Amino acid sequence: MTTFPHEEAVELVGALRELIATVRVVDAPIEVLSAARLLIDDARAVLDPHRYVGQVAQGALEGEGIGLRTPFVGTPNEFFPYSPIVGPLNPVAPPVRMWADDALRVHGAVTLGAPYNGPPGLVHGGVLALIFDELLGACAVVNQCPGFTGTLTVKYLRGTPIRTPLTMEAWIDRVDGRKTFVSGELRNGAIVTATATGIFISVDHQIVKQ
């Protein structure tokens, strides 16, 4: 069993991510599609004997409870390597690159391609909600207030384009008992295209495991 970071695993996932992006926009003859599918079947056959079938988590392949480890260390990408949003070891993740500044505000950057398209030329609104959930949740984790999403409210101010560098930022508004209130925004250059607020609820991890 390998552990993160593992360069070959990251490169494998990156290659699969590129394959997904290519398949999303491919317009090829049937014989080309059939040949490609056979190659993919061969690759899956090589990997299948090494499939892990136990409980999984964002923080590790072999599940660590609910994956809310404390204290936070590193970056969100390192802390949650299997996240579907920031995980370098998850092929469905773009992945969004996230980091915290000295004030413990979380920043992010990503360029979303065709697999994340909704309206013509724009990012799917559900994808943006997914990113905000991770961005705001990561901000809570970075500030040592990990918890489950209680509410998430997204305001779409204008279309967010695909194939365009995007940036984002999140910050803690306040903490009230078990509730952590977080806000964030997504930008295309200097233009804010969407904002979000969320409440994250701390939980008893032992109860959740039952």
C-alpha cells in the first residue's frame, strides 16, 4: 500500500483527468471510439486487482472515520488528497488549488474545462455550489472549526466562464457554539461572479461513526 504523496499516483490521476477532458469534447469515428474503449478496458484490468474496497475518506484511501482530522496541517489539497474538489488523487476533481494566508483566509484558483460546463460557455451552477461547499468548509477546517455543512447559500451574480482562470476566497464571519459561519466569493479577474455563505456544524465523531 502506498501513501500520499506518491508521484506515480498523482501522475496517473492527472492522465485520467486529461482523458476525461478529451472524451468530453471528442468527435471521432466509431472505430476510433471502439479502439479507445479497448485501451481503457486494458488499463482498468491492470488496476482492478489492486482496488481497495473498504471504507474510504477524503483524507486517506483507507477510511479515517469521517475524515475530519484535527489539527489542520499543510494545504487543503494535501489534507484532503481524495476530495472530489481539491484532491490530487481524485480524477473527478479539477482539482481546485487552495491555500491559507496568514490571516487564515482560504484562497483558491482553478480553470474549469468542458467537463464542468452547464450553459453554453459557462460553468454549471451545481459545480460552483460544490466548489463553494469545499472552499467554505476548508476555511472552517483551517481555522480549527471542522464540521458538516448545515446550510449553504449561493448567489449567482453572473455567468462564470469555463476555460478561464478563476480565483476564490473564504473567511470566517463568526463562531457561535457548534456553528461556524463562513462567507466566500468567486471571481473572474476583478469581477465577482458568485458569492456564498454557509453554516458548518461541529459534531461528535464517535456518534457519527455509529
